[in-house]
Amino acid sequence: MTSSGEVCLSRVYFRCVACGNGGFAADGRLGIHGRYSVEAERLVCLAAASWSYDVSSDRLEEFCGLEIGDTAIREISQRRGAAMNAWQNSDPEACREFRESEGEVEFTTDGTSVNTTEGWRETKLAIFSKRELGAAATPEEWATRTLPAPKVRVAFAAIEASDRFGSRWSQWCRRLGILDTSNITVLADGAKWIWEEQLNHLPAAEGMLDIFHALEHVAESARAVFGEGTAEAKQWLDASDYRNNETASVSKEACEPRLTFRVRRKSQSSYALRCSSCGRPLDREWPDRRCLQKPDRSPPETNRCPLESPPSQPHGGALLHHVQRSLENLLERAIRHFTEIRDCT
């Protein structure tokens, strides 16, 4: 079976009279290793990575005219996947391009559910990438800005516990030549296991919460308290909109030195705001929030995350604190509202 369909091939079978072993001598010269050609197996793996095995069988027949059953697709893709995993984890060539590329190091990770022979299980994925710094952007431009494309990516995944998966991160850092983990920016959706594993395996890295995930919680809170599509919910969301110029300027002025949203500390149940200059925790007062220790140096410009604006621009840490304050205000209003209902009854 080739990428162009079935090809009937006749060749001579030779057998050694001394040992009894035999084979088709022409197969090695023709590049034949089993029933399927290398290019046919590549198409099979591409289809299996995009659809389920039964759907892949239908798509291959419809698009390429290849009649391959779902069982054969499963066997080919799993065999090739195991070979690729062994190559990625052992061959230095798998890391050469990343080591030689220039750019800022980013790390992203998440989990998703997949259907396995043992039922639905969570598979965890992680990506190391390098890209050049993007141009500064205001909050109004965050959703529409175009960042430079990553120059190189290295991705890996596994179905395993978070602590075991997290141990892979430091191992990959060594393989990829990332000797100083403080130059890594970890962008995540706020899942607890991600920040905990970062503390354990990438403690010097900069953790950043994805602002769009944070704003989803703001919108959900408004819907829960005021109702879906109500005027009160819209009014509250408009008042706390991160794209509001007045809000952005107030948050910017209230955050000196500039803040970043750092990883969860084990001793606290909430995320900790830390000074980006010295890394020390900040006190809890607002707006007179100050670092508990005067910074003795400014962070190198080269360590700045490509997703982060320079100090002269509205910063994500200030915005996240504004989101936090908005949620606290909403909660206080909800408590007063339910208290009034209880008193009336």
C-alpha cells in the first residue's frame, strides 16, 4: 500500500540452504518494510492525529483513495508514535534546533481529557518555545495584536500524575540547554497543579496568568449574581472592563513598582503578588501597595516576557489586581443582596 493506492509487486523469495532463513532481497533496495510504504504510513499517522480511527479510515478513502481499516490505522499510528517518542527522548538531534535558535523562552502547559481503552483520562501537554519580543501593546490591543511567530517549539505529553509530569520539565530544560530558568516565562490558565509544579521544578521562572481566563471568571461572576444578559450584569462588566482607559490609567498609577502575578505560594490559599524587581511579596493594602523591601536592581530588559508590555505601558499585574478587586466588590454586593433577602423573609 502506497500513498497513491495499492501497487501489486512481484519479487523473488530467497532462502539460505544452510540456516533456513529467507527473505525478499529486493525489499531493502526498494525501501519496502512491510505492507505499507513510508509515505502511506505518514498519511495514516496524520489522519489518526486529527480524527478517531474509524473516521480516519473514511477520510483516507475519501481524500486519498486508500482503503485502510481502523484496526490497521491504530496499529500503525501507535507503532510510529512509540518510535517517535523514543527518538524525541533519546536522540540529541531532537533538541539541536531549539538550542541553536535565538529568542525568549516560553513555557505553556495544560491538561485535557482523552478517551482511552481504560475510559476518559486526563492527558497533560507542555510546550517549550522561543520567539522574539513583540512590540509593546496597550490593553485595548491585547486581543488583536499579532505576536512574532515562535521560531522553534518542542512539545511533549503524557497520561500521568501531575507530579510525575512536572518532573519532566526540569529534565527537558537540561536537554534543551536552558541553564538559567529565570529566563523562562510560564503562561498558564491558573490551574492549581501547574503553579505547584512550577514551584517544584521551575522555581526561578516567571509565572503569568492568562488574562483572558481571568476575565472569564469575572463574566461568570456577573452572570451568577445578576443573571444572564441582564442590564445589571452588563453595567457591572462595563464598569470593570480592562479596556477602559480610565481604569487602566488608575491601575497603572497605583502600581509602583510594577507588579507581576506570580505563582501560588504553598503557605497561602490565594495567589501572591510579588514585586518584579526583587521578587519579594507585597503587602495587602490598596492603592498604597508597596514592596516590603526596596529593590536594589531592576530586572534585565532581556528577561521580559514577549507577552508583557514594557514598564511604560499598562502592565498585566496591575490589571489582574483590578480584576481581583472587581470580584471582591461583586462578592460584597452579592452578600448584601442575599442578606436583605434573608432579613425580609
